[in-house]
Amino acid sequence: MKNINYSSFVLALLCSVTILAQETIQVTVTADADAPVVSKHIYGHFAEHLGRCIYEGLYVGEENKIIPNTEGVRNDIIAALKELDIPNLRWPGGCFADTYHWKDGVGPKEDRPTIVNRWWGGTTEDNSFGTHNFLNLCEVLGAEPYLSANVGSGTVQELIDWVQYTNHDGISPMADWRRENGREEPWKVKYWGVGNETWGCGGNMTAEYYADIYRQYATFMPGWSGETKVYRIASGASEDDYHWTETLMKNVPHELMEAVALHDYAVFDWNDKGPSVNFDEEIYFKSMEQALNMEEYVTKHIEIMDKYDPEGNVDLFVDEWGGWYDAEPEVKNGVLFQQNTIRDVMIAGTVLNTFNNHAKRVKMANLAQMVNVLQAVILTDEEKMIKTPTYHVMHMYKVHHDAKLLPSTIEENVAFRGLPVLSVSASKDKKEKVHISVVNIDPEKDIEVEVDVSTLNIKNVQGSILTSDKLQDHNSFDNPEKVTPKEFKGAKLKKGKISLTIPAHSLIVLQGS
């Protein structure tokens, strides 16, 4: 047997591993005069009557003397959402929308009937939070309201009346009723969803049947006499149901439809979604595998839309997305309260990069949900309120709001168990500042990246980073600042190229000027 110099062998092996670990991923970011603007509405939010999202979350009631509020909405939540510059807010659902009758939620509160929330725990709600509360909140936030209309158990007339109640500034029964209820001027609501998940909780319809129902509803929804023109959003597909999108694009005249929706959650098993905090690497991998499917879904749905609408008149709205796990053990009755960890940072960062890069057709998206439910940006516990890691992602990424997309390419992306570890999107704002958001989903390995920005005339670079020691780290009511953005000083600019090492499971936003 030939003698082996084990010391030399081990040294050579270590050197090869070091070289492999230091392999640099090349990224190129360029300007393109034809690139679209990244709509701020991609950074929208969603609040459904579900668990403690509305009641005991966003809304504590006007009579609450312990928690400071404006018309019953928590002032600390209003301040936090203002910091995000949220562009739009979708309400009242979700599945709840197709059992919600808006007229039960206006007028004197003592006269309002109760409603049983059959979708989420069978709880009884008193309808104290209604149209006025929601639309007034949107005004305070400077956000566009997005109303999801009841098609599953409602009527065409009910929707016509809601549009007239919110938008008509002349004399009419609904406008007069609005004034009687304390609101003189119309809110001029632009965005209207025509049903929600009509393939499921919205009626278990076929695509062909819903296309006909949609045509009926949409026909009666334009603005009156040249007033606010409404933006009609068709209830769209779930994940890879491309037949649904094709049917709508083929069967609905495009002058009746301003947008088609798409829903996708990072769920790998609907019967066993895994814990929100105490997950292992296998569950993390499965979650990220599902989150990264968004790229394929968006791409293929857009291909179908391009086939029937090459001019791009119909937008794609991903109006429900996010991480969905098993609720915390103490939670029952469909509350869907879950914690929010570094895994959620990875999901939010990669998915938002996907939306940015498809900004030509993706014009709105709505993170599910805003408070205490699913991938929430805010959690509450009586008088306490905390911002989640996902909140900080949305805050870091607001630099992309209405900025011009800068196309980016990644050469030879490395993999974590077959998944691409690096995700990138970039834009240039109206002040000519360049922002590049980069995410490394690898749970253990740092990666070296070199970003070619030689065509962008950048002289200085700075950045911020969001990460923590463990994927399971999260903000709690006892430790609300455990996961927060920090200054990132590791980016070096030389000869038109930015070099940096991105730590494992981290998100970085660079600013070049």
C-alpha cells in the first residue's frame, strides 16, 4: 500500500474547502430606459376579520381609556404604519369578505346586528368596526383603500350600493345615507376586489362560471357621471392554477377588468404546516422552497397574460402572500397567531425581490396579514405592541417605492440543497440614489458577492443589514428589539464594483450615490 502524507492531504483538503467557500457570486446591475417603475403598491398590506387582527389588535374601540386610540384604532399602530408609508390596505377579507354585508357595519352601533365569523372560529362579532372606521383609517395613513366585495353570498345590488355609498358626491339614497352617518365627502375608493378565492371559500366555483359572474358584477361598477373610476380586480388563481388565469384572460373582455389576482403562501403541507419558531433546517428548507416558487408562479401567470394582453392593460395583483405556519399552541378557534422569525425575513426579502423584478406586470401585492395574524408586521398583547422582523424588511425596502427598476443578473448562483441562495433586486429613486436589496437564504454559509455597477456612476456606498444569530430568533414582548436593522459597513466600492460578504440568513440593502 502506498504511503500517504496525511498532514499534506488534510492541508490540501482544507485549502480546497477555503477556496470553495470564498467563491464569489457575480452580480450585474444596469440601467434600462425601458425598465418599469416599481409600484409602491407592491408593498401593500391586508387586514381581515380573523382572530385578533381587527378586534383586540388594530381596533380596541372608541370607549377604550387604557390604550390611546383614534376612532378606536390604536395610536401606536397608526404611528408604526405611518413609518412604513403603507401605500394601500385590503379589507375585510379574505374568506370573511364573502360573508360580510357592509350595510350591517354602518349607522348607529347600537343598531347593528351581530355576525358569526363562520370562517375563523365561529366567533360572534358586533360589527363595531365597519366601512367608516376602515376608510377613515386609510385617510389617516395616506393609504389607498382596497375593498374586497362579497360575491359568494352577496348581490350585484349590494356591491353597487357600496360603491355609491363610498364614492358618490351627489344626491342618491346611498350618498344621503353616508351623510346621515356623519361623512359629507365621499372617500373615492379606487380599488375593488370582485370576490375572493372564488375557487374555494368564495363559492367553490369553476373558472368558467366565475368568469361569467365576474362579467355581470363588473358591468355595474364604473364610476357615475365621470366620477371616481373604479379599478376592478378579478378573483384570481391559487399558486399554479394557470387554467384559472387563462380562462379569465380569454373569457372576460379586458375593458371590464383592470387586474387579476394571485394568491400564494409559503406552505409545504396544509395539514401540517410546522411551527413558527421551533423549526429545524428541514422545515426551513421546505418553507423556502415554497417561497421561492413565487418566481415560477408569477412568471408563468404573466406569460399567459402576455398572450391575451400583449399591451399590458391588465395588471397582476398578488393580493395575498406570506408565511403560514401552525398557530401557537395556546391559540384556538382559527386565530392564526404565529411568531415571526428570521425565516420570515428570508421569505419577505426574496418574494419582494421577485415582485420588484416583475414590476412591468405586478402592480400590487398585499402581505398577509397586518396585525397578529400569519406573517404580521405588528403583534399586540393588550397595551403592548411590537414590530416584527418582517416589519423591518418592509421598512428597509420602502426605498423601492415608485423607483425605476434597475435590471439585475446573477451569474452562477450557488445553492442550498438545490435552492438558489442569493436573491437580488435594484432600483433608482427620484433623487438618483441607487438601492440594491440582497438576500442570502443559506442557513449556515456566508457568501461573497461582487456587484458590477460600473454603468451607474456610483461614488459612495453604504448599507443596512437585518439578521440574527439563529433562524429562529424573533422579537418578543420581553425582548422587542432582538431583531432590528443595523448599519452594514462591509461593502467596498472599487472601480465600479461593490464587493461584500453577506452573512448566512441575512438581508442587506445597499445605497449608492
